[in-house]
Amino acid sequence: MEISAAVVKAFRDKYGLPLMECKRALAEAEGDEQKAIELLRKSGAKAMENRGDRVTENGRIAIFTDPVKRVTAMVELLCESTPVANTEEFIALANALAEQLATGPGAALPDELFMQPFPGTGITLKQAFDDLTNKIREVFKLTRIVRIEGFCGAYLHHNNAVGVLLPIEGDNTNLGKDICMHIASMKPKALSAEQLDPADIERERNIVTETVRTQDAKKPENIIQKIIDGKMKDFLAEKTLLGQQFVKDPSKTVQQIADEGKIVIKDMIHWVLGN
């Protein structure tokens, strides 16, 4: 079937795909636009099969909060290049994934989320994902998703490469956001000492013990033990969120700030893009 140049151009302008591919798809679909779209999706998926091992070091983290339903979601969508990560379409896709995860029925895995609708459109998130990869011809990966129900502090760095969520008891989400910003800056390894890897603690204690016994060998054993315990206390405070000095008020720990703000910190989720 012969498809006019005007029809091909209109189809290409609408979907942004290569001109000759649009022409072939329309011809094979006998002018049926929806069938042509499906053909292009299939051909695009086939073309991307051999590109799956490409490095995806760029992309963006997106966060969406529904204050009425008290639910917050965060997603990480990766791609190959910075220019693509900054396009309006890629940003819209990342934001839609976060919004649907928060406002929809939820999902434990990316594939479950993909089957849900792209908010405000008649297509699924997977169709939008496939259409955009087909258009841009870069590998995209939805690598992480998380959904928090209840009160939650949230912070997304201006470069969209760092995202932090802080599930809390208590409704002081503004303080929760401040603590999220603290986490992004100070990078605690765990919420409390109980969550640190015991092997890391033991390794540090061995290093501290050897150093103190070398530097303070002439001091009494009880004093040496106090020095070791003091240094380990400082180590645990530095590595744990609740023990760190709060960046906005170094005279207090995060635990003290949380107590004053009448919140209980239940967990922390700290993502750095690609890590």
C-alpha cells in the first residue's frame, strides 16, 4: 500500500521515530496508525536486544509524595547519556513511574510497576518506556523502586542524583526533610549502631586497640580501655544517623533533634544514582 509523504511526515512528527521506519511500518499496517505503532515497538525491542549490555551510568532519581494518602515513592531510572537524562520525555517518564508507584496499588518489582498505567494517558508505563527507548535508541533500566506508607520525610538533590526517604512516626515531615538533607550530606552508614555490620565494628576496634596500645603503652590498663571505648563511641556516633551531630545544629545529635521534634525515625533510604 502506498502511503503519502504527508501521512508519513505527520506520523513521524507525532512519534519522533526515523522517517523510513515510519514509512515501512505504515505501509505494512496498511495505514492503520495503531498497528504501525505496535510494529515499531516490536522492531525497536528487537533492535535493542543486542544493546542490553551497554553501560547505564546516567539517569535520574524521582520522588512523588501524596500528602492526602500519606504515601511516598522513589524510583531510579538509568540511561546511557547525560543529555538523554535531561530530556523532557525522560524526566516525564521517571516522574510518572514515581507517581504511579505512590498513587496506584503499589509494586514490589519494576516489572509489576511497568504493567500499570502511565498517569493521565491511555497507555501503560511499559509502553511509554518502550516507545521512548525505541525513539532514542538508548538502553534504559528501572533499577530500584520503593514505596513508603505513612508519614515520611523526603529530599531529592537538585541534580536528581541523590534521593533520601525517612519513614517516621509523627507528622513533622518538615523536620523529616531536614534530616533527609543531613543524610545526603553526612552519609551515615546505618540508622543506629545495632544496624552496622558487626565485622566493620570489630575491624575498627582492632585498629583502635592497636593504635592506642602503641601510643599510650605506658598508661594503666584501665585508662587504655577507657580511651579505646571513647574512640569507639566516637566512631559509632560518626557512622550512625542517630549519633551524628545535626548539620543545622551541631550542638545536638540527630536523636536529640528527633526527640525535640516529637518524631521517631523508623528507617532511612539513601540512594546515590547508580550505586
